Amino acid sequence: MLINMKKLSVAEIKEIIENSEKLDEIYDSLLLDERQSVVKLAAQIKKKIIANELLLEKYARMNHYESLYKNNDAIFIAGIDEAGRGPLAGPVVAAAVILPDNDTILGLDDSKKLTVKKRDELFLIIKEKALAIGIGVVQHEKIDEINILNASKEAMILAVNSLDIKPDVLLIDAVKLDLPIKQENLIKGDQISNSIAAASIIAKVTRDLIMIEMSKKYPQYGFEKHKGYGTKAHYEAIQSFGISKIHRKSFLKNLKGW
């Protein structure tokens, strides 16, 4: 249904645009208005419509494995991923996410490809819309004891076991877990599966928040900036202050003096 935009001010039109989910209808209505400022608004909306269409197409492509299993009678598909394999300090964090069938979360992708702002936005949307989210955290001491690969697997198992809903299938980024649940191991899974991408975002933001909190206890290392990764500033801080209680000694054994 076309709206007669000519009777509305530009401010009123902008308010309608901000509060509407039917941009196609608004765009068609704007085409009837010849005011230059409204013509510019129409062009902006057209860009948004095209961008949304591309995101919907991407979501459909990245739902391939979820759809495949659901078409074979699986009900709950959990995507699993971790964050924090590479840092010199802090825990490795894994997440397991079961997304809904009747909703879409546009923009899901490998968390490393997203801006901090976009990651944080999607983190809140996933937490609101997901059917279930599980988190697993394995601390630095355990990483030193069993190595980072095994610690990552342990975090993933903890994440799956903390889900409120038992999944029928696990979609996992590249590793195999010792769990009695059907699994699909996908290389670069966070780029080809919505569920794994959602898990990568939950794991990444959760770990970042942990490291920001740790920066209050160990302010000299700058954890709030590099999140424990081996930046030049981080190595310089280690040389100046030594290692903290949350550093991974196994990652620093070749560093002079440690």
C-alpha cells in the first residue's frame, strides 16, 4: 500500500523509515515525491534494500548444512566454535549456539571478519534470538597442562554440555569432539555455517569481555587493547613487568628469562 509522502515533512518521512521493516513499500511511495531531499532518501533506501537482499542470499547459502540435517529429521543443530587459541594470556573460550528455524540473523560471519561494533551488535541479537547458548571456558593453567588443541576441545565439550537443549547434530569448525552426538566437521565452518558463525561471535565477544575485566587486575599489560595476543606492546610489557598469573607459560617458554 502506497503512502502519500507529499503531505509529510522530510522529518516525518525519516521517522517512518526508521520505524518500518517494509522498506520496499516505503521506497515505492517515495518515488511519487519529487522533492530533492526525498529523492535522496529514496536512493539511500534502495541501497539498503539491495544490501538486505544480499544478506538474505548469504544467510540462505550459510544455512546449507543446517537445512540438510533438518531435512533428515534432525531438530536441533548446534554450531560450535572457539576464540583464544593464539593469545599469550587468558583462557580459551568456546560457544555452542542453536539458532531458531523461524527467524534470521542477517550479517552472521566469521567473527574475525566483523568490526567490533558489528560483532557487539550481533552478540546481543544472537543472545536474544537463539534457542540455546552454551559457553565453555578453559583457563591458562589447563592450556599449559594439556596443550591448546586439547584445551579448545575441552572448552567445546563444556559448551555443548551447558546447552539447555540437547542437540541432535553438532556443526564444528574443523575438530572432532569426544561426544556421543552426530557431528559434521567443517573447514572454515564460521564462513559457511550460520550456526558456527553465531558461535564464533559469542565466543569472541565473551572472551574479549573476560580480558577487559582482567585488564583491571593487570593494567600494565594492556589486555583491554590486545586481548592477550602477542602484539609488540604486549611483548614489551612482559619484558618490563614479567609474566602475570594469567599468562600461558607454554606459549612463552622461548622468551628470554621465562
